[in-house]
Amino acid sequence: HTRMISVIALFKDGRQVVTGSDHIMRMWNVEKGPLMVTPLVKHTRWVLSMCFSSDGKRLASGSRDEPIIIWDAETGAVLSKLQG
């Protein structure tokens, strides 16, 4: 990240962590260090919240741009976008 990290989510097994800074999210493998997938860039404003599903297969994120985005935690693909 090139700006302040505003939010961090750690998967319950401790192996994956995702960080959010402005509109960009990055996924990390805690043991190996490098990014697991390319940066997740679908929000247009600061990411304010995120969490993993209980099985670790999905990641939900929310931002100041209002939609909640559901991501595939392994590939980084957008599974759905919820407008609110």
C-alpha cells in the first residue's frame, strides 16, 4: 500500500490476512508473505470494513461508495455486489 491502512481482517486460522487502504484491498499469506492474488480494486472510495466467511471461501467488503462486495477469497473474483 502507498497510503495508510484503514482496515485489516484476519481469517480465523491465521493463514490469510486482507488489508484495505483507500479503495484498494490486498490479500496476504501470513506464512509466505507475498500477495495471494492481484490487488482487489472495485471500490471507488475508502474501504471501511471487511470480513471473511466462516469457511474462508468468501470475503465481504464495504466502503464509503456504499455497495457491499462479495469476493472469492482464493481468486479475488467478484461474486456479487449488493447496493444499499
